[in-house]
Amino acid sequence: MAVPARKTSKAKKRARRTHQVIKAPNLSFDLASGEYRRSHHVSLKGYYKGRQVKE
């Protein structure tokens, strides 16, 4: 069984985990529906890129 020769230091462990963070979703204002929506997603009213794609 593979066992590490030395204990991983706190700095090394934390440096490896710096990218594991929850990020806020990117929001953009949709002029067609007048509300905020996530980028590359259909808004709640069914608009995408200024036109209605879903009822």
C-alpha cells in the first residue's frame, strides 16, 4: 500500500485547495425581459438573447 513518506504541510495542503471555492453565478441584465439572468441561460420569463424561446 502506498504511504506518503512525509506529512503534507498546512501550506502545501491549503495551496492545493485554493481553487475549491464556491463562486457566485455571473448575472447579466436582460433588456428584453427587464430582469437579471445567468449568462448563457434562458430567463425565467423564457427570453434568450432578446427573443422569446419558451412560453
